[in-house]
Amino acid sequence: MEHPTPIQPRDLAVYSPDKMGKSTIFRSEHVMVGLNAFEPGQEHALHAHEGMDKIYQVVEGRGHFLLEGRDVPMRAGILLVAPDGAPHGIRNTGTERLLVLVILAPAP
């Protein structure tokens, strides 16, 4: 894909019945932009990134952000910043698909 190009995230989403789907929209040495796509019941377990900040923007659906010691409800339009080293994850607790835009800087 050439950039800058307007993008409809749902057109690039990859869903999998077995596990969370991932797709990369853009990658450079500075930033990676991708999508995490969840079927109902799927999750990305609590984890952390050393040396990288991560931003989640919920595109569509509902679920929970998994944070150390608590789960926080999320829905389309909500943004979460997970700074370097902060544990985070996502669980689709809804009955519909969940699509989340992901930005990592610097790129892994």
C-alpha cells in the first residue's frame, strides 16, 4: 500500500477463528500501524513492550482492556495509551467482532 492513502480499517482487518487476527497497515523504523481483529471470546493476553509505547484505538465493537490488576470496559471511539513497560491486553467480551487500531513506536 502506498502512503499517504485514506484507509477504511475494516477493509484491511484479518479475522481468524483460532486466534486474534493481525494485519500491518504501515511500518517504518519509527512507527508501526496495524489492526488487531477479535472474534467474540478471543483475547490478547496481558503483556508489555520494553522500549516501545503502544496506542490502541477501538474502531468497532466492545470488550475490555486488560490492565495489571483490573479490566476496563471499552467500545468504539475509546483510546488507550500503554507506555513503555506497562502491562496491557484486550478481551472481546461482546457477541460481535472487535476491531482495534494499534500504533507502536518505535516499530518492533
